[in-house]
Amino acid sequence: MVGLLIVGAGGHGKVVADLVQASGHWSHLSFLDDTYPKPDQVGPWQVVGRTGDSCFFLERHPAAIIAIGNNQLRMEMQKRLEEEGFRFPTLVHPHASVSSFCDIGAGSVVCTQAAVVIGAQIGVGSIINTGASVGHDCRLADGVHVAPGARLAGGVSVGEGSWIGIGATIREGVAIGRRVVVGAGSTILQDVPDGVTIVGSPGRIIHGEALERTLIPSMRTNL
Amino acid sequence: MSALLIVGAGGHGKIVADLARELGRWNRIAFLDDKFPGSDFVNEWEILGRIADAPRFLAEFPEAIVAIGANAVRLEVLRKMLEMGYRSPALIHPAAVVSRSATLGVGTVVCVQAAVDIDSEVGMGVIVNAGSTIAHDCRIGDGVHVSPGGRVSGGVTLGSCTWVGSGAVIKEKVTIGNKVVVGAGSVVIRDLQHHVTVVGVPGRIIRHSPEGGPLHSSEYD
């Protein structure tokens, strides 16, 4: 049993701490947050410093998890802490259902009541939030966030840093590009290019031009 | 072991009885329902009388759950039962997950596969129905019903007796008033005042009702 450092003491940080407590695999846990020292406590847990102070806590907390909602920031932070020598576990809530035939990357978190089904691959630093489901043979790149209760049917691919909003539904086999935002409760029936925001049922693009309109077919193999 | 009285023998009442049986804390489970005496049994459980007969059963059944779907009626009956001296525990299905840092009011029911995350405060007489999720830091008022698969994001406030339809989604930090009705599968992305009915993706208001939407006492089973 070793100590775990959670970077980010906002709402998601608390959810991760709660998960860690429920899993019972860690001797102690502490937070880093840039609001330090103003709140030096989150619930029963201590905030011990700012995010830039991470290296001072490596000895007492050899493992870390980044609990920052912003996908790009989370990925950058994880890279930096990995370089400093932190180990990134994969955290799975005891009440999540994860098939033994799927791969989930370092620093990814699977929250309570979520399901990850056979053949799914999830990159590093991703969040599969409360009650979300990732269907069979899905391919999720690094830094993806599947918000609470979102549903990915079988064979869906999601590019790096994309955010699938709460309660959204993605039809089977659809490819979602990189840095896409899928609005809350949207239903996505067709492939989505990189960098756009898509909302509604069925989804329509409301924001951002496709960065590379032809990228989708190659993205499927690159994930 | 004790005995549990369930008020309301409709669909939701059966679900509560099933949940109570799973929990295994009661050696006797029975119903009150206004369809008595025409109907005496629901599955294996006996209907003992009408809702107005509740005071007669207090000695035999120290604990009660009100399983009436209509939110305002459920809350009113729950308050009366508590005044009579009934205790009304919060029930959590063994396959639901409620964070140890969340709070549930009396008579609240958390159904199978539902989740309530850290630091959420759920009021009394609330239904967190099957497979629904309430994320962190939510304030859920008394008599709310989050229907099966409803998704309530982090930091949301739901007013008293508000009803979130099946599969509906509430965006993070949204504040919703009292007695609001959110239609099935709708997506709410903005704050809502009291007593409105909202449907669609994104949700639009289709009705303002000073009486709080279409749920009347005659519809509770």
C-alpha cells in the first residue's frame, strides 16, 4: 500500500477520492490544487500544495492521478508528472463493471456503475464517469472524458481529448474525431470531424470548422 | 427483524417491495392501497387496507415507505405518516451505490444500479430510480423523482417535487425550481423557474402551471 496524490480538488477530484477510499488500495491520499493554501482540506482529505509543487510529494505519494476536468490540461499534467517519476495507476470503482478483455490506460478512471465491455480499448488519462457505458470493441484515445450516463454503442471510436457530454448517445460504429465536444444528451448517428462542437438529436455541428475533413478514415487505424 | 408497510401498491410500490426483500431487513412486508378491498394481493405481498387506515397498523409495522408516484402526494402522505409515528428509513438497493459522503433524507429510495456521488444532499421522500445517476455536489429537494436512467450532473439543484423524466439529462450547475416536469429524454441546459414543463433537446418550456404540472392525486397508481 502506498500513498496516492490527486491533482485537482474540484468536483471530479472529490469523486476520485471517494472512489479511492471505496477501493481501499491506498494507504493515504492527498490533494494538490492551485487554490492552495486557501482550502487546505477537501472533506476528510488534506490539500498539501499547488500543482507546481508535485515533485516535493513524490516520496510520500509514488502514485498520482490527475483529476482535472479539462482534457488537454489533464493530459499535459499527466505527462509532466510521469516525467517527474510518478506512477499512474488505472482506477476502477468496485461497483464499475469492466470486462477482463479490455485495455484501460494509465491514469484513467472508471467511476461507479460504469460499464466497459469486452474488446474496448481506452487510452491514458481518460475518465469514464458515473454510470457511463463503453460498448464492445470501442477505441478511445488518450484524454477522453465520457460524462455521466453517456452511452457508446459497440465499435465507436473517439479521438484524443474529446468530451462526450452527460447522457449523450453514440450510435454503433461511429468515429468521433479529436478534441470534439458532444453536447449533453445529444444523439450522434454519423462520424464527427476533429475540433467541432456538436449538439442535439440527431447531432448537428454548431461550432468550429473541421480541422481536417478527410481525417476520419485514417483516424480509425491510427487509434 | 421488523415489518415494513409500503403505501401505494402500483408499479413503484412493487419495486420498493422487491428492493426491501433484497435488503432482507424485514420479516414482513405488506401494502396499503386505495384499491383495497377489491384487490388483496400484489405478487406475494398482502394489501391490508386503504391509505387512511395507516394509524391502525403502526404497532405492527413500525417502519413505512410511501411509494406513490405523484410527487406532491407522496411527500404529503410521508409527512402524515411521520407525524403518526412511523419511521421511514432511506432504502438503498444492494446494487446501487451511494457515496459515504452523500446524505439521503427519510423515506428516500435509491433503486437498482443508481448512483449518488460524493457531497450530494438528497431530501426526503425522493425516488432515485433504476439506473439513474446523481453526480457530486447536487442539492435534491424533498419529493423529487429522478426517473429510470435520468442523468443529473454535478452541482445541480432540483426544487421540491420536481420530476425528471426517464433518460432526461440535466447539465452541470443548472438550478431547477419546485414542481418542474422535465419530459422523458429531454436535455435541460439552462436554469428553470418553478412549475414549468420542459421537453425536447435542448429543452423548451411548453407549459407554465401554477399547480405544478400534470401530476394529480388521482394518477398515483
